[in-house]
Amino acid sequence: MQGKTRMSDKPRNQMPLFVQERQSSLAGVLTTSIKTPPADPLKPMEKLGLCVLGSGSGGNAAVLRLGDSALLIDAGFGPRTTDKRLTQAGLSIKDIHAVCLTHLDQDHFRRTWPGTLLKWGIPLYLHDWHYPDLMRIPGGAELRDAGLARSFQFQPFVPMPGVRASTVRLQHDKQGTIGYRLDTHAGSVGYATDLGHAPPALVQHMAGVDLLCIECNYDEHMTTTSPRPSWVNRRNMSDSGHLSNEQSLEAVRMIADASPVGLPRDVVLLHRSSQCNHPMKVRRVFERDADLAGRITLTDQRRRTRWLHIKPAKPSKRDQRRLEFS
Ligand SMILES: [Zn+2]
């Protein structure tokens, strides 16, 4: 593809973290200073952390911090909301080294982002399948021309220093989504959302991650009895739609079974439907498994999670027994 920029492009200059007071004028969209003090920064000794800035059908974004670098996974809130939530977490958009997209639906990439990415020189990583669609979005061609639209196929790449990204294809609508595994010297993260089912490739790809973020979209009964049009329900419940609570639990169990250390230390549940799911429904499903119950974090559309400090997973008692007798 002409003019397309690949991973060999030089990384952008690193900018300082923990900017607590600053004038915000991000691509002209923010004109007032953000005064909210960082409420919950990752402690300096905690090298690797993840904070989900929000998740649901109205927007999705998470930030991974490794040392002095920060990586955004999806950009489904506008720059103003994202910056506000980053500030609460002790970061700002200026600290974002790169953005990795799962796909281009508006709840994963707000169309207001290209100007901000251009202003701060933040590269956007996306799969080859999604690249033509980016070019149809206002500002997409400008990102390409600035060398900031960086597409990949399935080769691993380094979106920021110290992070190796490897990807897996997931089925969702026509274009599919990308599941990320992000490996660092301090631990590893898996991120999979908007997938109609959990294929064996996903299970193998995510086996052994220390922190797993996975979609937990709908409760089956609430969906089938909801007033939504039946075609919406059929799409969401299809193999190209979303994972139900039960399917999400099953996927986590399969990933744990394929891992030498069993369950991830933390399991973060993404993209809960506000109409067809409820936090209590999710908890009821996941608390069936005593080992898993204490490891889950529910995300919310309207607020960010706390920082989850990522450490290498230790085998649970159940997994220790499995390893001892295997
Ligand atoms: Zn979505």
C-alpha cells in the first residue's frame, strides 16, 4: 500500500510521566486546565501496571504502564474524557507512547482522535484488515502521511520500549478484531474483547499471561428477554458477536488449563452490556469457581479501575495439585 508506514519507523520521543498540572490544549479540543490531582498513580516501585479507563458499548480504553512508558489499548473515548481519566491515574495523553487498536468500531476508536494523535506524534497500530477503513476516516490519511498509521499482519512488534506485542485474529462482524498479548520482562497481559467465541488459537495465545482482560458481555436470559430487536440479539449471541458471561468463564478456564501456572493472577472483565447484563450476574457466574472469585475485576463504562499491579502468576492450590500429580 503506497505511503504506508511500517513498524520500522522510529519511536516517538518519550515524554515525562506524572505531569500533575498542565494546560491542556489537545489538538484544540481542550481549552481548560485539568485540575483533578492524580488520585491513584501507580507506585514507583510497581514497574508494570494496567488500568482500564472504561469499558462497554459506549467506549473502551485501557492503559498499560511499564516504567516510564505508557501504551493505550483502544481509544474508544474522546481525547477529553481519556485525558481526564488518565489524569486521575497520574498520567496524561502526553505520556502515551502509542495506541494499539483491537478494531475500528466507534466504541474502540473515536473519530475525534486523529487530530490529537497528530498533535502529539502518537503512533496508531492496527491490523492490515482495518487499515483501509482508517483511510476512510477523517484524518486517517494525515496519520498515514505523518508516519503514524502503522499496520501489522501477525508478526510480533514493539509498540513501545520493553513491550512485545503478538496478536491473534478473533471473529467479530465482518472485519474481525485483534486480541493482544503484551509481554514484558516484568509480566504479561492478554487483552481480548468483541469476540463471538473463544477459538483454540486464542486459548493458546493467552495461556500463561499474568493478567487477562477478556470480554464478559451479556447474560443470556437478560438478552433473550430484552426489548431489543431480535436481529441485534441474534448478532450479539452469534459466533461473530460477543461473549456471554458463561462463555467468558469457559474461555478463562480453557486458558488456565492450557497454562503451566493455571489461572492468571488477575482477570479483568470487559465490555459488560448495560442493557443485557448486571454486575451481580457476572459475579454469580465467576464466583462458582472459588480460585477465580478473588481474582476478578469488573470494569465499568463510566469510570476507570484502580491500577492493577502486574506480577508473574503463581499457581493456585488447585493448579499446584495439578502440577504435582502431572
Ligand atoms: Zn465494542
